[in-house]
Amino acid sequence: MKALVYKSTGSWYIVKTAEGKQYNARIKGVLKIEGITSTNPIAVGDEVIIEIENELENTVTITAICNRKNYVVRQSPHNKRQHHIIASNLDQSILLATIKDPITSTGFIDRFLCTCEMYHLPAILVFNKADIYTSKDLEKFTTIKNIYEAIGYQVFLTSIKTKEGVDDVINILHNKTTLLSGHSGVGKSTFINAIFPKLDLKTQEVSDWSGKGMHTTTFAEMYDLPLEGKIIDTPGIRELGLTGINKNELSGYFPEMKALINQCKFNNCIHINEPNCAVKNALHNGTIAEKRYMSYLNILETIDEKNY
């Protein structure tokens, strides 16, 4: 019997069949050693094969994982040589960001977008909390919006409090399985509550002393939306370490650089000091944003090819 994984708690899972029957599930022991290299053998969004363990207690055993259409990973927070699957079988991803309270840096945004590009997953940027932005904040948003829209990303401005822009985002969730990610405190749970009030997810304010969000989602969880779609809420991510990438590949995950790679003089150009570099030329003439190029350099410095 097939089922979808809706929640992972590390050792137990919540799965649901196509008929809507929900079970508590655990892994058959051998799954932990059969070719699974991530820190978590099963992720939210996985389609799995289950066998009834105890009908009265509503428990099942997961005996196999079906082939994944795709998945998104992050570097394990405990071991940089390992990766952790955030979610699988996705149609698109939304990064919920904020200009302030807390600040989402463009560096973090670019790491997220690189991760999505690596796994051919369409990414959308949604800037929340528009109701608290000053005119200076809105100018900053417009600058960021122009940078990312110019390279092909959709960018939205929303306020859950005033409902500004919310319907626009709801429309793009229709019939899609969407990964919702972002720092703690940007309003992920509040956003889900706004589009599906029956869930009544716990929310929490930003920490006064640190300016950072406090985690309210402990484990990734998938929800069925009333508009024939699914959304996967993830724990607030403070750092996003890329994994499984080498330095020569990185520019291929920046769309504006990827378009120019074949114009560089050298095939192995990494766009730093090489002569006749098309990427550096584009940077100098303003067709590549300086912020994006600086993100590229910062990510490049963090890639440890010994662990690739």
C-alpha cells in the first residue's frame, strides 16, 4: 500500500494514503543502511510503501521508498560532510523573507536560490510584513525586487496583517506542492494560518534581545490546502550550507552568470581574476548586480572541495 509522508519527527512519521487514512509509521530497520546517504532516510513529501503493523493502534511499517521526482537538501547542521533532505517531490519553493524584524540578507536569499537551482526547483521570493516597512524599507525592497525579477524570479510583497498581496501568493499555490522556507520569525506559520485558519499553527514573536526569530516549527510538516495543493512548512533555517557542489559548478546556479559562461575565454573560469571573463565584464557594465556577484564570491569561499 502506498502513502505520502506528511511529517517527520526523526524516528516516527505521519503518513497518509490516497484515501485520506492517516497512520503513525516507523522505518523497517534495513532501510537505514540501504544506500541512504543523508542524515534522514525519509523526508516529508516522500511516497512510501507501508504495511499495517497494528490496525487498532493505527501504526504501520515503512518497507520501501518510491523513486523521488526531486528533493532539496541542506548541509547537516551537525556534520558539514553530510546532507539533510529538507523535502521531496516538490513543484516549487517559496522563500518567505523580511526587510526587517528579522532581516533576511541577500546572501541567505542567494544560497537558497542556488540550492533550488541545483535541484531544478522553481523558486519564488515573498517579502512579508509590508505593514511595518518605512519608506526607506520599501525603497530597499524595490531595489531587491528589481535585481531578482531581472534574472527571472517572481517577487511578491505581502502583509498577513493587512492581507496585502496574500491573494497573489495563494493563487500560485493552486494544484502545487510547495516548500515554504525562511528564517524563524518571518511569519511562515502566520502565513499558513492566514490561508488555512483551521490549522491554528503556533506562532511566536521575534526575540527582542537577538533580533532573530525563535523556532516554532520543530519538524518539517506537509498540509493539504483547501485549494487542491499542498504546502510543506519547514523549521526556521538560520544558516543554509550548500552541499554536493564544486567551485567550477557554482556559477551555473546563478542564472545571469550561466547565460554568459560560454563567452568566457577559459572553460574552467571561476570569474575572479581570469582574463576575458564575460561575467566580470557584465559586472563592470552593470548587467550583473554587484550584490549577486558578492554573494557568489562568498559562497565560493565556503566550498570545501575536500568534502565534495
